Amino acid sequence: MVMAAALLAGALRRGRAGGGARYFAGESLRRLVSTLVVAEHEGGLVKPSSLSALAAAEAIAKENKVSLLLGGSGPTLHKAAQHAASSHPLVNEVLVADSDVFAHPLAEPWAELLRSVQQKGGYSHVIASSTSFGKNLLPRAAALLDVSPVTDVTAISEPRVFVRPIYAGNALCTVRYTGENPCMMSIRSTSFSPTTESMPETKVAPITQVDLSFLNEVSSRKSSWVNLTSQDTERPDLANACVVVTGGRGLKSAENFKLLEQLAEKLGAAVGATRAAVDAGYVPNELQVGQTGKIVAPELYIAFGVSGAIQHLAGMRDSKVIVAVNKDADAPIFQVADYGIVGDLFQVLGELLRKMPDKK
């Protein structure tokens, strides 16, 4: 009995010591967290997807020391830097790479910039949004830094424990990063809401110019910027719209997609499309919603003639309210829809257009 009691007491002491050690290690890790957020900007403002990346940095640790990296040239860059400096209480510094080389989202020069900034700053984490820019940049920069990135993160449990979707969003995987610094990740912006906390007037982060001397040492690059082709429209950006109206192959033609555009104008909504509609040439691929398109999570998502393929559902299933219109009662889209109408989409569209007033 005495021996058993001694053994039990020893085990308890070891358990307390071990628990204390684990607690101390976790607290130390949180205190040592510093994050570099690679931000995008447009029209002199930091993009909403990058503000979501700042929210992800806050989820890593409340005491996080955050630097925000902006690149480009001209007055819009410096205006965006001023916006970034007062965008979030966690931002300690705004790093500005002022050069025409970074005026376009080419992965080669941006990856070199990211490597240079990381080597000087020694950040524990590097975050970018899962936009086309972030998806293009992060793998290349990770290769230069010899680390493995964690992609499409939707939740952060601990500084190095993350949740990300797999199997086209049908399952969630918890990932523990055990590699060297930095822990590089891309985040799904729809999963992290930008802070609404008001900034104190005196809290403005300093703006620092990045040393770009490394550009002189870089050999000739294999890619170059040609041009950007985009539709001119007053409708909201698809990735950040509160209402999205999406059409599938059931619309049958590009001409019929104009009906969706009319409805979108009345609702103040963005227009989206399935991959089948894009591949058929009904709309440009910049409107594609899904696993290989844009990830959206609007307040209201209305799908016309969308069957609900697993790849499409992966890009919109986090929408707050989903309305589906399809003549096939067994279409998979109805399994995730909050409201469903089984019927001819053209009749439903016609009724909506007749009864809905124009947006003022």
C-alpha cells in the first residue's frame, strides 16, 4: 500500500510538472508569435480579403505582432498604406515595396520580395488570402524558403493547428504544422470576418519602405505581364457581394444570362456562374463560383439552373441563405438550399423581373 501510494504521488507530481511544461510552452509560443500579412489593394484601399487575413492573424494570438506588406507604385500605393496603417489595432508596421516591378501580381518578383522580407523580419507566420494572387504567390515563396504551406485555412485552433476543407469541402481536416519558421498559410476570406473595432485616433502604425536592393541580384525572370481583360460593370465584386445571383448550364445561352444580369441590377447583386456555364462560353471565367473558381459566402445566394455538383457546392455552401430554382426535383442543390423552387427557371425569372422594383 505504501509503495502504491508513493508511485501514485510520483505520477501526480510528474503529471503536474508535465502539464505545467506544456502550458508554459504554449504560452511562450503565443508570446513569440509575429505575423507578416501579404495584402492586396485597389483604388487606394486594402482589399476586404486582406482585412480578413488580418482577422486570421488575430485568431492566431491576441498578442500577435503584425506587419502588413504592400507592393506597387504611385499615389494609390501610398494611399493604401495610410489605410493599412489604421486598419486594425494589431498592425504594428506597414511595409511598402514601391517599385513598378510589383505593380502587377506576378508570382516571381513577389516571391523574391517575400523571401527577402522574411529573412530580415524572421516572422513566425506568413498569411495571404486564397485569392488568385495568394494561390499563385504562396507556393512559390514557400519553395524559396524551403517550407511547406498550409492552404485554404478556414479556422485556427492554436498558433500551429489549423482546420481546412478536403474532398471538395465535404470533410474538414485538422492540420498541425511541425516545420520550421515561417508557418505559411493561405486563408479562406469568407471564414474570417474583418474586425469592426474602431481604431483610436492615436493608433496609426508606422510606414516603412522595404529595401529593394535584392532586385539587382535577381537573374532574368521567365514571366512578364501582358494585360488584364475584365468586364466593366457597376455591380459589386463577386467575392465580397452580399447578394449573388448564379446561373448554370440550364440557362442554355449567353443571351439568357442577360436575364440574370437584369435581376442582379434590381437586387444590387453580383452575377456568378457554374463551371459548366463558363466552359460553354456563356460568361467569362472571372464569374465562376466553385472549387476552381471564387469562394463566396453572401447573405443571399440564388441559383438558377444549377444542378449542384460537388465542385460548385464547395464554393458557395457557406452562404447564409441559399435559394435554388431547378426543374429537376432530385438536383443535389436542393440538399443544401434553404428554399427551393421546382419549376421552369425562365418562368420564375420572368415573374421576379416583373414584380421586383428597380433598385434606386
